[in-house]
Amino acid sequence: MTATPRTIVTGYPSTMGDDVQLNTTTLIRHAARTHGEREIVYRTPDGGWDRYTYASAYERVVRGANALRGLDVQAGDRVGILDWNSRRHYELYWAIPGLAAVMVQLNLRLGPTDLGFVLEDSGTSVVCVDETLLPVAEAVAPSLTGVRAWVVMTDKPLSEIDTTLPHVHHYEDLVAAASPQIAWPEIDERSAYGACYTTGTTGRPKGVYYSHRAIYLHSYALATNIGMTLDDCTMLITPMFHGQAWGLPQAATLMANKVVLPGRYVAEDTKPLTDAIIAEGVTVTNGAPAIFLPMLHYIETLEQKPDLGRLRMMSGATEPPLTMMRGFQELTGAEIVHAYGATETTPLVTLNRYKPSVRERLSGDALFELKRKQGLPVTGVDFRLVDATGNDVPWDGVTQGEICVRGPWITSTYHNMPPEDSADRFLDGYWRSGDVGTIDADGYLKVTDRLKDVIKSGGEWISSIDMENLLLGHPDIAEAAVVGLVHPKWQERPFVLVVPKPGREVTLDDVREHLSSAFASWQLPDAVEIVPEIPRTSVGKFDKKRIRAEHAGAYGDGRDDA
């Protein structure tokens, strides 16, 4: 498909209230007013669980907004949140934007330098920080010039909090003293409601500022495409501090779902998450294979397997392994729903659900193979696949091109960045993802690699992603990462890091034999290294930049001395 020239035509006037602004407060106000009895379940600091209702949560949202006003938070001010997936974090998702301020999502996995940059670049003046994350805040506070108030979120009295932070306030004290009544402003829907920064894998993090209009429309798109109804129960597993937990908090509130907030957890111990999914009847959740796989392994140990036939598990970050998708379906009936997006896209742009025509034509293994793809573009987002010269390539499922997207929730610029500095990230109004992919005749997107990660060997491309996913199907391999390393003759060759399953051994011959079912002999890796763990970025993806740097000489220095 080719890009359609953008022409805005004015037709006959409507009689609609087109001046009514799309604001985030509309979603939470409706949920509290019409579904006030609906439960929100949340993890407590001691690891237990508690619950309250939309009506109770909304009262705290109002009090929280008034408390922030008491700290002189004005329209346009930026307020940072450093917290887990907690009830306070959920409340601030509404309280901050409701004042026409900007909720700045602070990625607690960033180092002090990058976190300090985010706070300074955003101009954040107030930061709400969970007690357990005070060391993170204290590490960056001395370098900041604009933060004038730190609000500590804890169940303890402020007198029991030991911190070096200046200008400290106590969130619960402020909320208790604030009024439970508020007159929300009607905010220009083009105003930023929240901000998230890319994780800075190349250069400094880049700021993406989401408008009220963007997240409002995104909420409808997400709810529609995942098939949310009023009787769903949504658990927010993806961190709320990055990518808005994929917009799931807003979509779940739009549909007045029962909401489960798991608080603080670690990927190595997902038992509490799994137990809560079963106990609370969760039907929608989100996360990455790094979280879902341990959950599956825990379920495998249960004598009585749970019936999760209504559960849709939105999976992102990396392609979900076939073994994981099969395992969840066969053991519990749960469906892994592959999703695709980025910080710049709010993030949803595709979701992998089966079209009726596909179900009629495919079955068994073919359907599972289709689930490996990133899915169908959601309504409202335009796609282009372009070659190296910016020309569109055919949607034939074979021809690869860079994935470019445009839509009402896709960024068109970066915060505090001159257009000339980001010109290479946009093409004719489309955001350039940096991902290489194909789109088949049914409309399903398949990401084949990152432009920077695709392996260029002997003039041909090899997909590191496809190679990694096939390796995860090996019975002795727990994790595998594939990168292209400089080679003196072939430009690049595949190099593999393997984490074996406990008590198992894996050799280069094992890897090559397993890959030979889908890759030609010239594509097979020439070197494998067995490691206890694979380096990851702050958001849990394989840190391929670091892997390439640490193993750069595996195939020599790149010079062809022949």
C-alpha cells in the first residue's frame, strides 16, 4: 500500500457537541458514578491483598487532586510518579491529569543519570515516590534543580520515614486533610495528560507526551480489540511506570472492569500473580514472556490445573514462544494474544486475534504459527512498509520493509527535540519504528527484526528473532539470544548466547541441528556461548548492544586478510 496524501476537507456542519473535550477524568467519573460498587483489588506492602471499590477509589482520587493543588500544582505542571503497580499509583493516574497537569512516568529501572535527565528534561516539579523506592529518588535528587516537593507514599507515619530528600510531604496525610469535593476543569483534549520516556538504548531517553484525546481514543481501541465487557476482570502486570501499562488502566476503567493491582513483584517469583489470577477470576492481563513463562511453569506444578478459558493474556516485548502459547491453552484454556507497539505509539498498534476467514481456512499448527505474528492493525492506525529508499513494498507476507505508522495516538515529534534532530524517525507524517517486518495478504503484521539487529550476511538478511524463537523450542534451552557479529568474509554472522535448562547441556552442534529445520546451512551460527544469564535492558529486553560489544571479536576483527 502507498501513503495517501493528507488532505483535510470541510463538509457540511454537524449538530454534535464537537466542542466537548475528551478528558481522562470522564472515564473514572463514569466508573465511580455508574459502577461504584465494582471492586479494585490491590497488593499490600506486607504481601497480602486488600480491596475497595471504584466509589472509594474515586473519593481518594478527588482528595489526591486537591492535595496536589495544595502543593501548588497548576495546569501544565509536571508531576512524577516513582511507584509499583499500586492503588496509589492507580489513583494518581487520574488525579494528576484531572488538574490539567502532566503525569510523568518514572522508570525505576533507569540508572540515576538517565532518570535525572528525564526529571530535568520534563521540568518535573513534584515527585510522588513509594517508600520502598526512596533510595532511587535519593540517588538522583542532588543533581536536580527543579523538583520543589517530594511526596512519600507509605502506610507508616512520616516520623518513621528516614530519608535525605528535601521538602518532604506525606501522601496519606495530605489526602486525609484534603476536600472530597472538586470541580474538575474541562481540559483542551490536545493537552498532554502523561509522559513516558524511551529507555535510551541509543543516546538519551526521548520524551513522548500523550494527549487526553490520544489516550481516550486508545482506550476504546484497546477495549474493542481485546473484547472487553462489563464482566471482565483486568490485572495490570505490565509496569504502570512505563508505556502506561499499555493503556490497560484506562481501558479497564472505561469498561468498569474489576481491577487487580499486583503491587511489587519479581519475575523470578510469579506465584502470587498466578494465585491472584486464579482466585480473582482475572480475564484480561498484560505482560511479557519473561513473566508469563514462570507463571506457566508454576501452573505445571499444580495438581489441579485452573480453568482460565476466558483469560486473554496480552503479550509484548518479545515474540511469545509457541511452547508457551500451547502450554497455556492446553493446560488452562488461556489465550496468549500477541500485541505490538512502542512508547511512541501509546502503545497499541496491532493485536493478534483470529479473523473468521482465517479460522475457516486454518487449523491446528497453522493457527499457532499465525499467533507468532504481531497481529492485525487496530482501527485508527495506518501502516506503511518501506524499503531503504522510502518506497512502499507489497503486503505479500514475504517482502520485508521498515514498519511505519500514523494515527491519533502515534507521536509526531519528541519533547524538547528540534525537528531536524528527529527527522530520521519520521517519513511523510509516519513514525518510523526501526522494526523490519512483513504484512501478509490477511493483514497480519510479522516483525522479522530490528533494523539494527537484522543480521546481514553475504548480502542476505537473517532474522535474529526467528532464530531465537526456534531455539526456545529446544527441550534443553531456557533462553537464547542471537546477534550479528562482524565477520571478515561474510560481513556478519549469527552468534548465539544460550542459557540451558537446569541440569542440561547444549552444544554448537545441538543448536545447528535444531535450527536446520527452518534455516539454510549458510544461515546457521558458527559460534555459541553458554551463559548463566543473558544481559537485558531496563525494560527486560535482551541488551543486544551490550552483547555485540562484549563478544565483538568472536569472529575476528572484521578484516578480510585472505
